[in-house]
Amino acid sequence: MTTPAAPSPAPTPSPEFTPTHKSGELDRRTIWISAAVLFGVLVIGIGAMALFADPGNEPAPSDGKPHIIERPNSGTEPTNPGDRGGWEQLAVLGGIIVVLGGIAFVAFKGGSQAKANRERWKAAGESGHDGALDP
């Protein structure tokens, strides 16, 4: 009777391909790649919906009742720059997206500076001398 062979241990991944550091935090490159993929998928999806969606010809409501919220296809197309649905609304949306992207950029940059400060604070605490009260 033969004994079954022990299973071979799983190969350990090389350090340059692991998505986390020793402290358990995700690598910045992993976060940036994930964000780029998410943004790309959103842009492609929005573009596909804009190109291939067919709203059809919905008839205007004819039940005679007034509605607080306008029904689809019951208004008029924008003709002046100040009309609803014109280029100005799209410009505001673009501005909001740019501002939110700027906030995210500042948050990422601030995170790396805070991490460096935290490491200096920990090193000063371990040494017992932080230099705050030096003359």
C-alpha cells in the first residue's frame, strides 16, 4: 500500500506583484489603476448609452390633468442659451466634475504628506526625544 504524496506548497507571489505593503495598506499604483479602470468603464458606458439608446416617440400626455412634474417629451427643445437642457447646464456639470477631481487629487496628495508626518512622529516617540522643548 502506498501513502499519498503530500501536496506541494503554493508558490508565494513575488514582492513586486503583491497589491499590499507589509502594513496591510494598498499600493498607490493599485488604487490609481483601479480608479482609471472605473473611470474608463463609466465613460464608455455613458457614451454607449448616448449613442445606442432610443427614447422612442412617447406621445404627449392627453389625459387633461395638470402635472407638477413635466412629463417626458411635453416641453420644447432649448433654443436660447439660458433654456433648460442647454450647453450651460452641461458646462456646470463639467465644472462640478473638475472640482470633484481636484478635491480627490488634493486628498491623495495630503494623504502622502500625512503618512510622512506620522512616520516622523512615531520615530520621535520611539526615541523618546521629539525636539519640541529644545532651546
